[in-house]
Amino acid sequence: MNSSGFVLLTDYVPGVIQEIRYYSTYNFVGDRIDGYEQPVALLTVEAARALKSVANEMNVQGYRLKVFDAYRPACAVRHFVLWGIEDQDLRMKPYFYPTLPKQELFSKGYIASKSSHSRGSTVDLTLLDMATGQELDMGSPFDLFSEISHPDNTDITEEQYQNRMMLRNVMVRNGFEPIDCEWWHFTLKGEPYPDTYFEFPVSADYLRR
């Protein structure tokens, strides 16, 4: 439960937009997820510093970062696993996994039984155009579990693909690694806690204790 190596992302990136989906009910489960006590993004100090560099670089180009998830407690991942076992709960299928059987979300890598998010240096994010106030069109929304969300999917427009590559390139330049099935997901290379899955809640109050 030791959170001493973690910070509030807004302390490092004051202009970041936060839409913490697992605090809300608008997510693939349809309920607030265990461990999300406040709608804030927490990260390791190292990941927050790297993301600050990303934000600075994108601000100059007229974009802001919008974060959907950052540190995720291990109890939240267990919530996902238990939900995956419940065959009858398909409330959010039309919005987040319309073409896949629920049980395949784990086998295809969209949901992990042990998540890198619980190590504190993984972030799910997109870019927002400061001129329009709108998210960039990435060809699929956050947490759409489908092949169209794979970063290299070609069934999207050239503009959507370029938007994905702009996000991917700035993240890689600043020390993050992408994955092959979600355009929004990045983990810090050389993360400080590669083998630790933390349990403390997503809470600014908890960090300040």
C-alpha cells in the first residue's frame, strides 16, 4: 500500500484533462470500478515527469493531453476478472465490444488479469485540439475492444492514422512504449516498479496522508 513513489499527475501537468473512466459508470463494465475513490490520475514520479515532457511538446503544437486512466489498483483488475466470469452481464457490449464475445476480451489482450497499470507507469490517453476543444479523431474511441483500435489498423482514414502516429511518436520520443492492440495505451520504459502491483486506492487524499 506504499504510495510514496506516486504523484498526482496534475501536479506535474497542470493543463492535463482528466476523464477517469473507471471512476464513472461509462466504461465496459458499466459500474464504478473497485479502488477508484476519486476521478484523478496518479502515476509514478518518473512516469509523470516523462508525461510532462510529452505535454510540453504537444502544447507548443496546439494540443493538450487527455487522460482516461493511469495507475489502476490491483483490486480494480480483480473487479474486471470477476466481471469477465459473469456471463450474463452484457450491458455495455454495444458500446465497447460489439463484435467480440465477452470471454475473448482477455484472450485477445484487451483486458489483462495482471495489468501494467497497477505498476504505476502506464497511461491511457489521447490528444485534444486546443483550437476546437475536441479530441483528435483516432478512428475509434477509447476502450473500443476491436481490431480497428490496433494502432497499425489500416481500415481508418489517413487523417485518423496520422493522429494515432502523432500520439505514438511523441510518447515514444519521451520514453514510453506502445502496445499492438490499443492506440491509447503506453508504458514507461525502465519503469521503477516492474514487478510490483500496487493496491492503494486512486485517491488524492490517500497520497496526501
